[in-house]
Amino acid sequence: MKTPDIDAAVRGLNPHQSTDSVSDNAWSELADAVTTDESSPVVRPLRRSPRRLVLAAACTLLIGGVVAATVVNRPDQNQPQALSFTERGDKLIVRVVDPNADPKRYNAEFKKMGLDVTVLSVPVSPPWVGKMISFSGRNDKDMSQLKILEPGEQCNGTLNASDPGCQEGVELPKNYDGKSEIQFGRVAKQGELYVHTSSSATDKGEVLAGLTVKNKTVDQVLPLVRSRGVREIEYLTSDGPNHEPVKSPPGNWYVDDASTYAEGMVSLYVSPTPVK
């Protein structure tokens, strides 16, 4: 299925690369978190990324309760918990109570539970804030022990007033002996490039949500884009694997699609003829 690239969002990683490869810097960052002598890290994206955006962002697992489940109490908790750990048989269900917590708190709470799980917070476009995009491990064994819970899954009740939701979560053995990294999406700072965004800038929640741009001319699309507060527009060829930059396309060229790579910044994919 054809989806637009997020060229600008990955300029700092490796511009104009194909969707099946990740830049050396991105792999290096990931490997630092999960390196082992056994094998290379295994990455499992949980969201469909645009063609060129492979480094996934991360997620909030908001908490929900489970009937007949046991909430694990941990001593020396001087502030409200950031994560919820719920026992179900020999499994542990983890959800996020405080999606705005510093990732260091998540990591500290995983450590208290004896789990070698690291949480990395990365900038994402608005629809992906508070979402889990990917997790990674040293090898297939580490990964096979983790199960991502969809919203509403294994949530038959509510644990307490501070944990009213029942959204995404992760299930793993109570005696998990693997080493994993989970990535969560956070609000991007001003000027910060998104690590993950939707397939198109016209998707729900994105800056151009609801707009129809396909096979409209550049002159027709520009006013629509500007009306959404977009400050910076770049043009890229819609055909070919590399989507080369186009400095100033004529106003009668056609727009194929659009992507967003930072707050107020959009890429338009253009060609001299309508795209089928």
C-alpha cells in the first residue's frame, strides 16, 4: 500500500533512505540500550510507519483494572506511581498511570520490580503522543516473552480511582529475564523533528486532518495548507524511491500527498501530471 515518506523527519538520521533500512545513528542509539554478546537487537514496530520513517516512537500504556488481579505494592514510593503492575497468574500487566512522568521514573519502577526494561521517550506528531510505537530486545527470546495489550484487552474492571482507564499495556512474565526497550511518544519541543508520525499529514489528528490534497494543483493546495498554521513547506517529487527536493514547483503541478515532520512544517509530494 502506497504511503508518503517522512523525508524531513529523518534528515538527521539518513535522508532519502528506503523504508527497509534504518540509519547507522539510529541503530547505534538502539543498540546502546539493548546490546549483548548474543546477537543484534531485534526491533518490533507496533505502528505502521510511513515509507521512510522506520525508527518508531513510543507509547503510553494507560492503566485499567483486572477483576481478580492483584496490584503489586512497592515500598518507599514517596510520590504517586508512574506505572501500574498487576499480577495475573504468572504474568505481570504493566500500564502507565502518569503519561507525563519523566521516563526515569518508569525505568526506576521497572528496576524495583527486578525487570530489565528501559523506557525511551521520543518526539512524535500529536496523534501519537502517549502511544506505544515499538519495543526492542536483544534477540527473539527476549521479544517472544512480551505481549502488547490492545485498548480494552484484559480490563474487566477498574483498579482504583487513580487508574480509571484501560488502554494499551504490556504483559510479560513475572520472572522476565530478558532485556528490552519500550518507546513512548511525547509532545515535540519547538523545532524538534518528529521521530514518528502518521502516514499522511491529512490523517486524523495531524496538521492537515480532513483536507483533500491529492491531484489538486499546488496553487489550490497552498491556501489550504497555510490556513492550518503551517509555517514551512518543502516540495518533493512524488515519483521514484528517493523523492528528490523540488525548489519551486510551478503552480499548475499536482500534489500527490503531504506529510508532516515537525510542528508547523509540511512536505508536499508533487509531480507535473496527476497521480493515478
